[in-house]
Amino acid sequence: VKANPDWNIFNYADKKNYNYLFWEWELTQNHNWNLDKWFVVKGENIRDFLENILPKIWLSDKESDDFITYWYPKLQTNKYNLIHFATKEYSDLAPLKTTPNYDSILRIFMVTKSLDKPINIQKQDFSKFERKWFSVVEWWWTIVK
């Protein structure tokens, strides 16, 4: 594929343009996600939470809208949601290479778990991110049982 500056992705195989690439990945072993810092969000408040948090993790309005469109229906029915946005941990598990190399990369991997009741846990914070000329943005997820 070829990523163009206008955000379109051209697939040489079928000669079509796309807005996104989609890929699936299955961990071959159980992974114990870092449980130090999370958010606990009531299911009925998940839309407000995502609308507030996604700009803080540097997603654009369109990226946030697409993220919410996918996740809101899946998370709103849970009594509570335990949510963590893995960054380095995810990148270490699933390295990404591009040619040419990117100028900046934002990889959001949301780890969620349904809860019956809220728990007290330290909230996650985020480091600064700046989009540069060739920026790669990826969001993905997993649900922990």
C-alpha cells in the first residue's frame, strides 16, 4: 500500500483507495497487562468519557468519532468498565515498521475489562505527542476476561 499526504491509502493489489488499514492480531500466549493505572467508567457514562479522553491521547476529531462509533455500543452495556490505554507495552508486543520510516507514531491500544462494581485505582496519565510530517496513527483494542 501507499499512504498519501491527503490521508488516503492506495492498495496496489486491488487498485482502490481506503481511509484505513485493518489488521488482526492474536497473542499466542496469555499476556498480563500492566494493571497499575486505569480508568473506571460506568457503562452509561462511556460516551462522555471517550469524548473527553480521546483528544487527551491525541486522536483527531475524525479518529475519535470512529473510535466512539466502534466502542460505545460494546462498552455501554457493562455496569462498569476498567480501561487502560497501552502504549509502549503494546508497541513492544507488536512492533510496526514502515517504508519510509515515519516521523511520528501514535499507537493507541485500549485494554478493557467489564466490572460489576467500581474499584479504586490510580488514573492513567499520558505523555505529550506531536504529529509531524509522516505520522502513523493506529488504534486497536482487547477485552480482558
